[in-house]
Amino acid sequence: MGRIFSLKAFACKSTLLHAFTSFIKIACFLFSIQTVFFFHTHLCFLFFNFCFPFLGWMPCVFIPNPCPVLEFELRKAKETIQALRANLTKAAEHEVPLQERKNYKSSPEIQEPIKPLEKRALNFLVNEFLLKNNYKLTSITFSDENDDQDFELWDDVGLNIPKPPDLLQLYRDFGNHQVTAKDLVDVASGVEEDELEALTPVLGTILPPTLDTLQPVENSLLVQKLEDKISLLNNEKWSLMEQIRRLESEMDFLKNEHFAVPAVCDLVQPSLDQSPHKDSKDSGQSAVVNSSDEGINKNIHLPVSDAVDSTTPKENSSDSFPQREREGIPSSSPSSKSTVHFDKPNRKLSPAFHQALLSFCRMSADSRLGSEVSRIADSEKSVMLMLGRCLPHIVPNVLLAKRERMVLHLCQELIPLILCTACLHPEPKERDQLLHILFNLIKRPDDEQRQMILTGCVAFARHVGPTRVEAELLPQCWEQINHKYPERRLLVAESCGALAPYLPKEIRSSLVLSMLQQMLMEDKADLVREAVIKSLGIIMGYIDDPDKYQQGFELLLSALGDPSERVVSATHQVFLPAYAAWTTELGNLQSHLIPTLLNKIEKLLREGEHGLDEHKLHMYLSALQSLIPSLFALVLQNAPFSSKAKLHGEVPQIEVTRFPRPMSPLQDVSTIIGSREQLAVLLQLYDYQLEHEGTTGWESLLWVVNQLLPQLIEIVGKINVTSTACVHEFSRFFWRLCRTFGKIFTNTKTFKNILIILDSSAGNGVLTKATVPIYATGVLTCYIQEEDRKLLVGFLEDVMTLLSLSHAPLDSLKASFVELGANPAYHELLLTVLWYGVVHTSALVRCTAARMFELLVKGVNETLVAQRVVPALITLSSDPEISVRIATIPAFGTIMETVIQRELLERVKMQLASFLEDPQYQDQHSLHTEIIKTFGRVGPNAEPRFRDEFVIPHLHKLALVNNLQIVDSKRLDIATHLFEAYSALSCCFISEDLMVNHFLPGLRCLRTDMEHLSPEHEVILSSMIKECEQKVENKNVQEPQGSMSIAASLVSEDTKTKFLNKMGQLTTSGAMLANVFQRKK
């Protein structure tokens, strides 16, 4: 009690409260910093109640506000604790278990062990990523495996450490930062001495006495790191020397090899260039190679073997170390064998073409696992190193292999181990079993997994040689050829192409070709057949047995006729160019392949007089089109100047638009020739030869001029000019042919051949055949300079004049306008041609021009219609010749059908009204017939107001007038056209007033004509009239439901059946009847 009373006495002073709260605050801070804010106010009140019971809850009257002092002390305490924990965190960063340091020192391929702080930070970010992307089960498993970490609090990683962005942001920003040299320096050795001196007194005042010995510890760690680094450099030195020994042996082989280097080396290299680089001190297997990407120098780290192989010139790589050191390098294996040799095919493909062909082999080496698979260990030491790299990725997946994804990933990780063991195992039976496991490792391998297996198979083949590939790998493919899963069959098809460079040439042209042929004929999966076609293309790049030429041609025809568009596309991109290259080497391109395809087209045209198979025509013609680059390359390579084409001095540039865009790299002329520079030199000599020296002694070009072009022109003359698809296909073929062979060739050879045919045969109807549109659209449009456009305009004007004056059919001219009108670039040109016809002195030519406007209006924009088309038609509509005026009616109708501008529609409406209401046209039977046909064609699709206010009322008037016609032939002709027009309009929405005032009266007038002239039509019309009247009566009784068209419900089911049955027996226009089933506005 005495102590309490003395405490009360002491509390009377104003500083007592401040001292007590400070004491409580510090005590709480030491135990738990979170409790201060909760308890300090309550403690103050309790203290006041204890010391001043007579004052109750009013301590603030006597005590000054202590908050600023408390906040200051709290801030100082926080800074102290953060400083302490920051130093502890830095110490933890350098803490590496002793065993891991030993492993790192003895195995330079293993990365530097992860530090505890780094591990906790990465664990936190990974868990955060899993949760954000709804991998909740995986996140739970991950948390269970790291139960010593709290994933809900970043401070658990380490205080005074800022939280980095999430993994997605880090990935996106990875390429935007260039790592500086200081960032890669070790933390302990990257601090300046003056900074250490400045930090020493501060640390001495804050750190406990046990941390005063930190400097000696840092020195010992630095010494240890330097020793480790020396060991790494020594290991790296021996590893490099080992790689140089291996590369020297490969160089000896490559010097004797005049063929391109097989696939995988070139495919692995570019992908490794993109792999994340590692500092040289962290991995003994990396070397720095300078490269340039759009002028920016970057450091790209590659595995040493690939870096030396891809960047060291062959003649200099052996000089990288002194001769005595290379001679003293021990063999990598006591059982080291001699270099593997592969069969060299007797082919003359350019390296560029061969490389482009091999690019269709889909390999996977752009990842750690892909790089591991692409290099097979060939010695005991290499096996140990590979196991050390792979096992850390396999064991965690074994522990978690309860989910299907984990199992698949584990299977992928096993691929390099299986391949290595299969490669080095001495027992053939065990090797066969291991390769069987490889091909059956994954039940349905996806794209990435198949690429990984293919990469491994290619690496295996390069290592073991063609004999073992034939004996061990091919049987595995044969077993899977009829597997129930298409993914397995796809793996077989892709394997045949990938392994082609490493097989004995007899096997390539027999067993593998037969396997692919069987799969192409029997497999039902489009993807599998597509892969078969690509593999066949690669086989065609290696095959050199002339006896297999005919089999290849049969495969080509089968591939071109495949129902799948994917397969046909792959044929044009890969198989056909590769087969054409082989055909060229055999001398069969001009003697067999192209003539055979042309003969098949001729036969097709002969047999298709009553129904041409347009699909087959497209198949053969597209194949010929894909052969044009190979044909032109042959012409250049066999030219008289080919021996003079040497690369010296400045190489001329090739115009970007010189050649049509190729479908694939294998159809690029520069790829076939060998390089763009070589092609540029050849093109320069080619143009000079054609312009100054001609084609004398140039057998390959003379064949094109004297045999190919005449046969093509003859075939074109047999085409049905009304077949739009055929005209379009041949136009495209001639366009590509002329663009590929150049402007000089087109002007001097192609023009000459076609014009000779046109001039000598003008009297026997050649102008009415497809030669005209194909010449106009496929040859004259190849070049777009002013003189070329003038040639096209002049040709079309001449054709229009000749056809008109000779009263010949206009189908060839129409086909030209349709083909050219599809391209807006030619609309102005076509309008120029038509204006020539508008102002021509002959009425026949003016009449033809008027009819051509109908074809052009549909594709021309409304501005040109208003400025060029309508004025020309108005001019023709006032022509002195009635036939010219009548010829403008279809064009006016088409404008009503396609244009939406109100002013244009009113002008056209006025002109048509003048035709119908002018007394001078009352007896013009042909004019009335043309108007009725036009109304029936455009009425259903015309603007509704125009249809209701103009078309249907005038049809009613024409029906009334026709009742008064005394000539039965004219009356029946008009009635038939009226019947077609009313049939087309019957499905349009027709208002009740229009139905009562015009539509029904017109049908009654038409029935009157049909009663005398065509009783079968009269039956249908009576049914239609009856139903219309019934619907109108019902509408007067009750309001219609919704907005249903009256005309849509005019005909009952029985009437519809009768109507359709009768319509099938009538000889009416198909175009008119087709409008019945069109959707109406």
C-alpha cells in the first residue's frame, strides 16, 4: 500500500503519464508491434483511474497531448527494427549450404544453387500466379510442399524487400531491359571500399557484437568463390577442348560431303539464339557470340558445342588452340568410334532450295528439353553430365505424377534418357525395346511432343548412322502405320520426312516411299495425309533413282486430286516444287511433266463438251501454274549466257514486283537458282539476250515459244466462253506466266503468238471464243504502265466494234467485262471503252455499249454511276435508233436494283416512265417485252417504294393493253413475260390497297389472255386469284396478326403444290423462276 500511495504522489506531476505510456509502448513493441495501437489508450485510462479515482474519466484536463511524442518514438523504433532485419536478410542471401557449394564446384553444368531468399520470393510469386489463374489444386499442393512459408504475407519472405511485379509482368518486361555488368557482379565483391568504410560505424552502432566479425566472413566467402571460379574455368577449358576435338572430326566428314548439312543442326541453332542467356560464370557450357538484330548488337549465349559449330569458320576452328594441346586431348570414350557417313544422293539442288525443303521438318529445340534431346551423350562423362541435368527435372514430377499433365511432362523429360540409353546400349534387343518405349511413351502426342520425339530421332540418326536407323528406327514407324490414334500415324508420317537424310538411299526410294504411298491412299485423317505429302516432298529432294519417276508422278496426281484443301495446299507448297526439281534434273520437265498435264487438260475439254469437270480442270491448271517458276529457272540455267553469270562488282537490284508472290519458299525463283544475287545477274543477261540477240540456240526457251504457247492458245480456243470459272483460271495462269518471263518476253513472244491467231482467224469465230477474254485479262493486264493500258483499251474497242458489225454473239466481250470488272482498278478503263461505243457512228456498236453497261453497273461505285454511267445511258436513251434505246432498259433496271441514291433513282424512274407513257412507244412490242423482263428481274430486289409506286402499277397497265392485242403471237409473248414477272413479285410484301387496285386486276387481265392462249397457265392464275380474294376478304373482317405479308399467305398448301407442279411443265425462264425463291425486301 505504501508503494501504491507513493506512486499516486508521483503521478501528480505532469510528466508521469508521458513516462509511463512510453514505457508501456516500448514493452509492447518488443513483444508485438501490433499491440501498441490497441492497448496504449486503454492503459492510459486505467492508469488515471488508479491514480486519480476522484477525477473519473477526465485526465485530459490536466495532461498535455502525448500523441506527437508517441508517433516520433514509434517511427524511430520501426526504423531500428527494419535496419536489423535488413542486415539479417542480407546475411541470409549469402547463406549457401556447404553440400550445395561442393556440388556446384564439382559439376560445372549445374547452375549456382538458389539462395534461400530467392527461393522464398520465387515461391511467393509462383503461388500468386497459380491463384490468379485458377490453378487452385496446384496451389494447394505447392503450399503443402512449402509448409515453412506463409504465402499470404509478403513480409514473410524478408522485410525491407520490395515486392516485385507478378510473373506475367516480369515476363513481358524481360526483353525491355539490358542487363548491365554491375548487375552481374557478386554482391559481396561489388561494393566500393569507401562505401564499406562509411557503413562500418553505422553497422557497429546497430548490429549486435556477433556481427562485428562479418568482414572476415565476407573475405573467406570471396576466396571460396574465386576458387570455385577457377575450378569452373578449368572444367570449361577441358570441355571446350573436347568440343573442338569432336568438331574437327565432323569437319573432316563435311569437307568430303558436297551436300548440304542435314536438318537438325540448322534448325536447333536459330531457336537456341532466342533462349534466355546465362552469365558465363554461372554455367560452364556457355559461350558468348556477338550477333546483330536489325543493327543492334546483342550478346547471345549459346551452348558451346552449338556456338562453335555455328559461328567458327570451318577452316579456322582447328586453329583455336595450339596443335600440341589438341594432340594431347584424351579421347572422350575408350570405345569412341569413327565418324558416321551417310549416303550422298546424286542430286544438284541448290543449298538454298535444300534448306527451304528441310524447313518443313518440324523440330523442337527452342527450349531446355529440346536442346537436351537434340544432343545425345556419346561418352561416360557426357552421360553423367546429362543425368545431372535431367534428373532434377524428373524426380519432382515422379513425386507428383498423379495428374495426367504431370505424367505427360514426366514422359517428355524421359525422352533424352531413353535416346541416350538406346544409342549407347550394347544389346540390340534392349535398344529395340527402348525405341519401342519412345514411340509409345505418350498415348496421343500433341504437336510439341511429336516435335520433341522427332528431334530426338534425328539426333539418334545422326549419331548411329544409316544402318542402325534402318534396322532400329524404321521398324518402329512401320508398327505404328495403322495405329488407331491419328496422332501416332501423324508421328510416323513426320518421322519418314525427318529421317530421310539419314537413311540408305535404297531404303528411301523403296520402303519409305511405299509406306508414305500407303498412308496417302488409305489414311482418312486430313492432317496425316498433309504430313505424308510434306514428307514425300522431302523424299523427292533426296531420291535419285530414275525408275521411281513414274511412281512419283502417280503420287502427284493423287495428291492434287485429294478432297482435302489442306492436302492440296501442301502439295503445291512442298511436293510439287520438290518433284519438279527432280524432274528438271532428269530432263523430263519439258519432255514429259508439262506436256502430260496439258494433254490431260485437252482430253478433259474433249470429253466435257456437254458438261465440263471444272474441278479437274482447276487441278491440272493449278499444277501447271505452280510449275512456272521451275520452268523459268530451267530457261535461265540453260541459257547461252549461263556460263557468263558471275558475281562480281555491284549486283543489280531485282524489282519487288518483278515476280508474282510465290505460294511457298520452294516456288521462289531465287531459291531454285540458289540466291537472289545470282538471279539478279541472270535476269540482267536474260533481258539483254531477248532484246538484242534473240533466242537462237536457246533450246529451253524455244520450246516455250514454239510448243508451249501454241498448245496453250489452242486449248484456250476450246473453252466454253460462258464458263466464268474456266476463263478466270486460264487468265490467272497466263498472268503468272507473263509476269514470270518478263515484259520483253510478253511483248515479243506472247503477244505475237496470240495476235497471229486472232488476225488469221477473225473470220471463223475466234473472236467469240475464250481467247479474247483470256488475252485481255491474262496478258494485257500484266503490266500497268500507261502504254499497257492503252493497248488494253484499244483491244477491247476493236473487239466490241468487230463483234457488233458482224452481228456475232457478245459472250467473249461480256466475259472480258465480267473478269475485268471484278477489279475496281479497271472500272475507269472500262468506262472509257464504253464511252467509245456510246459516241460511235454505228448504231450496232452503240447498242452493244448500252448492253455492256448492265454488266458494269453492279460493281461500280455510285459516284461513277452518277458521273459516268447515267449520263451515258441518258444519251443512248435518246438515240435516233429505237434498238439502241431499248438496249438501255436492262442497264436502267440494274441501277434501280443496286443504287440507293434518291436522285439517281428518280432520274432512272423518269426515263423508264417516258418509255412507257410516250405515245411513240405504244406499238413497240420489243420495248414492252424488254421492260416486262426487266421488271420481273429487278422488281423483287428493287427499292420497295419504286416497286409499289412504279413496277406493279405499270405491269397492270401492260396487262390491260395486252388484252387488246390482236396478234396472238405478240399477245402470248407479252402474257408469258407478264406471268414470269407476277410469279417473281408474288413473294414480295404487297399492301392491301396495292393488292386490290393493281395486283389482283393485273392477274385477272393476265388470266383473260391465258384462257385463250395457254390453258395450263390459266389454272394456276385462277388459284392465285382465288386465294388473293379470300385473303383480302378475311383481312376486312379482322386485323392481321403481326406484320405478315399478304402475299406470303396467298397460296394454300394445295394451291402451292399445284403451282409448283405446273411450273415444272412450263417453258419459262430459269432466271425469272429463280427470283421466286429469293429473299425479298
